[in-house]
Amino acid sequence: MPAVFIHGVPDTPRVWDQLLAELSRDDTVTLRLPGFGCPRPEGFAATKEAYVEWLAAEIAGIDGPIDLVGHDWGCMLVLRLASLQIPNLRSWACGNGPIDRTYVWHDTAQMWQTEGVGEQVMEDFITAEVMQMVFEAEGMAPEAAAAEAGDIDATMKACILDLYRSAVHAGEEWADDLDHIDTPGLVLWADADQYVGFEFGERLADRTGAHLVRLSCTHWWPTREPRAAADALRKFWAALG
């Protein structure tokens, strides 16, 4: 019964390293979004729907049932698959990725969604040097932060722009389907997130009937509160039997 972890933007599976070390579970699988520190498959659109289809195919190839865990965009993909009631899913756990009709994309996302502006922001601000500082500030060890930031290249930047431009209306397009979720869920939500507030975690837990755990940190809870997140996951999985 493996646990499958999916990261967000603009990071890679390294974001889970500290949490997995705390978890001490020997059946974990970390997936890497296409184009994120790896090649972009030929013809891959890098839209939100393309990533959903990719993740569904990856999960279909894993012996299950599985426990699916996501952060940031990984959270949104986890919720989408749970709402589509994919087979092979025992539980889901995720946080700090909004699927909500009332959510307004943060300023950086809106710039990425704007032709020309997004490309300039990527060139000027989403650099290895800047992101290494961000990752270190979010709790990564310097060596891990440097490796993570080093994966930010032209391929990843292009995928991020395509993804965000496909998701301008993600809340309107996906939120209603959250009512179809029928598997047990855990919402792990950082309460000082500068991109999506804690109220969205509360709304998600209420709508899906999931248990809500409040984490006292900023956006990247897998690196800021790995022990607390691991403890919450262990208790959640243990309760499932």
C-alpha cells in the first residue's frame, strides 16, 4: 500500500526529502512533474488537464491501493484525481493548493498568466540564485536548496507558464467536482501562506469532510514543518486501518 507524493511549482521531488526522513516509511514513491528538472515529453501540452492525465497514468501503473499526497500544484492535482474517483486510491492528503471559486490568483501567478509579462518575470526573477534563497528561507538545507534551484531551467519555466495560463479559471472549472470525492482525506494547511490563506484550507476540509491540520508556517510546509506533517500523516493512515 504505497504512499505517492507529488510536488508543486517551482520545485521538484526534493521538496519531500525532510518529510520523508521524518516519516520513515519504506513504501514511498515520489513523482516528478514532466518538465520539472527532467525533459518535457514531445507534444506534452503542460496544461492542468495534461498533468492530470499524466498523474492518473502514473498512478495506474502502481500496485495499490495507494495513499496520495500533494503540495501546492500537487495538491490541486491530488484533489482533481480524487474528485474524478480514480480507482486504486485509498486516501488523499494535501495542502496549500486552491481549488475554490472564490480564490483569486496571487500576483506572481497573474503575471505568469499574462503573455509577455510572464516571460519577463521568469527571466528576471525566477532564477537559480533567487530561488535558492527562497528555498533556504523556507527551511531547506543550503545544499538541498542549491540542488532544487539548479533544476529551474528554460524547460521548467515554459511548463510553468503553460500550466498557469491553462488554469486562469481552474476554480470555476474544478471546484464543483470536489463534491464527488468519496475517499478519506487529510488537509494539511500552512496558516501563514503568502499565496493562499488558511481560510481556503478550512473551506476545503469542510466541503470534502476531510480532517484539517493547521501548520504554523509559510507556504512550503514539507520543508518548514516536516515533523508535524509526518506525524499528521502517520495518524491519518493509522486510523484507516
